[in-house]
Amino acid sequence: MLAMNYRGPYRVRAQHKPDPVIEHPGDAIVRVTRSCICGSDLHLYHGMVPDTRVGHTFGHEFIGIVEDVGAGVQNLKVGDRVLVPFNIFCGSCFFCQKELYGNCHNVNAEATAVGAIYGYSHTAGGYDGGQAEYVRVPMADVGPLVIPDDIVDDDAVLLTDALPTGYQAAEMGSIKEGDTVVVFGAGPVGIFAAKSAWLFGAGRVIVVDEVEYRLEFVKNYAQCEVVNFKDVGDMALHIKKMTDWLGADVCIDAVGGDAAGSMAQTLTGRLMKMQAGAATVLHWCINSVRKGGNVSIVGVYGPTFNMVPMGNALNKGITMRMNQASVKRHLPRLIEHIRAGHIDPKQIITHRVPLEEVADAYHIFSSKLDNCIKPILIPPRAHEIRAVKASATI
């Protein structure tokens, strides 16, 4: 099969690899029809996530058609169109029973803080991901969801991570009616967090980024205010000026360790690797939120320590919540929102790229070229399927 292949920082290519096979009675093999490049994949691409090994296939956002199932799989059958949450989880452990699927106790032999994630280095279990023609899906009876007929592929693929993560970012902020919410980051997750904030009752939503085309996009898509942090000096002071000197009720970190905006943080985090990425946005969140406010963190940081102003957080009485999104828990509600027209996920897709051109897709997304918001990858056989369907229609 053709698959994305990691060759080292800033080096990926499409290469042929052996097709995945059933390794356990609970496995399924899925033929991928859509996969995404996620902002989190860029942390791997930039070499920020430890134990990302040469030859690994990225991709934790994908949908497809079930090609084969193990003897123990009862909830899926060959031919089902499925979306696969980025979390790999058993469904039965202490944490899964609490719907903390990103914290599953039984799927990551590395025994780190994180559970298991498709295509996200050996730190997250070492499972190959979905930027490929085929992918092995373990725990197939509990993870994948058969896609309802009225949900189109382009919406479904964004339900595997980006939309549920943005939605959970807003949920973890415990937004109350009328709250002012500041979202740091206008990538796909930040865009969905801003849109979701309104669904939880926000009275005002402000998004902060440095890229003008992303700010213009989120302003139109999420009907929010925007701030380019390059145009202001002290970010926390600016937010306080915008909020009658109180600070925001809720701040959301949708950036993580790749953040720009502070030379010291860039040097110690992104370049010298003295901390788990640049903690710029963590500082901004803690210092911009009001006393007694809430900080929600979904941006990706490495597994080592960060230099964070915990004294400020303590003295201000801030509540901080963070986690990997429990995708499957959110799917029923998000499908309702899509059906009701409250949110249209596929509008953020700006680039559809053949899997063969995955290196170009990563370069465009990473370098923020061509007004790229969200790229999706189309495997070769998906092109063939569409061509056959088009011919049949004619």
C-alpha cells in the first residue's frame, strides 16, 4: 500500500509499505477514503515529540470502509463506512468506564501519561496512522462509529478529532451564559473551539493569532472578534483592556508547544528543548483570565516539564482543565449539531491533496502557504472509486 513515511524532522514522503493485517481477533482493516493532516501532526513533523521513529506513518484523523474484521468483531461488518476516533481505547478499563477514552489504561505499552493515538509516535503506543491506503484498527468493536447516511465524508473526517477537540475545549472551560471567552490559536481546533463557545452560551468570543488569513477566516466562520498578537505589546494587558480590566472569564489554549510570540520561550522550548515546547500561550492564558476564571488546555505539549507561572494561577484562584478529547463521548451531540445546521465542519477544509503529494501538503500546512486552514489527503483508490461512481452516473 501507499503510505506517508516519516524520515526525520521536516522530511516525509509517500512510500509503499506492506498492507496491514489482522493481528488480533478484535482488529479491523479499514480502507481509508479521507485522512487529515492535524496541527498536532506538525509537532511530530517539527521533531518536537520524542520517540518519533523513522518509518512511522502519521495520521489520527481518518475515515474509511471496513475491508476485513477479526473473528471477535461483532459490531462492524465488511463494507461499513466508519469514522475512527483518534483515541485507541479498550472500552472496559477504569478510565474508559468514566468515558476518559484518551486515558485508557490498556492500550499503551509505554505506560506513559498518555493513552494511545493512531500515528502519533511510540510515545503514544507506536500504532501506525491513517495517512495511508489501509490501516489496522484495534479494539474495533468499541472505537469506530458507523457513519450515518446523512453525514457526508468531509464532515465525518472532522469528527475524528478536530471538531470534538475544539468542542471539548469549550466544554472544559465551563462557559456560563454571557461569558467572555478568549481562544488562543486560529488553527482548526481553535476555530472549532470559538464556534463551540457560542453553543455553550458565550456572550463574547475573541480569537488571538498572528496569521492574518487565519484570523479573517475565523472571524467569518465563528462570528468572533480577532486580535493579531503581533500588533499588541503585552498580551495579558491587552485582554484586560478589552474586558473592563477584569480579564476573560475563560481562556483556551489551542496552540501548544509550537507557539510563537516569545523569544525566550522559543529558545528554551522549541529550539533548545529545555522544556516541553514554548509555554507562551500558557502564560497568556493564566495572566489574561480573570481571578476565579477558567483555563482550558487542548494544545499539545511534550511529556517533560514546562516553565509555567503556577504562583499566578494559585493566587488568582484559577481552575485549569486539560485532556485529550474523549471523541466518542461527543459524537452523538455533535452529529445533532451538524444535522441542525449549528455547525458546518467541512467549511474549514481548504486543500484536498492526493496522498502521493503528502510531502507538499505538509510543507503547505506547516508554512501556512496558500491560505491553508485544513488539508485532507485522498488515497489513490478513493480517486478510482469516485471516478467509477461518476461514470456510472453518466
